[in-house]
Amino acid sequence: MSKILPALLLAAMLLHIIRPIGLPGLRRRTDFWKIAVFAIGLMMLTVLIRP
């Protein structure tokens, strides 16, 4: 699971650059960095949860 998540988030970033997703806060192509910030936060959360 920990290897699938980065691949999915990277794919979402690439797709957002090609065509914006259209969610609130992700309407412009230059908003792909927000997906990266979310990914970093999610990775930190998974590291903290693991024993």
C-alpha cells in the first residue's frame, strides 16, 4: 500500500498538468503543487502511524 499511494499521487499530478481536475482549489494547471503538499503530508502521516 505504501508504494501504490505515491504512484497514484504522481499520476494525479501529471493528469492535473495535462487537464485540470476542476475540484475547488485545483482549477488551474499551476495548482499541481497542492497535490504534492497533500502527498507529503500523507506520507508523514503514514510514517507516524506505523509502529
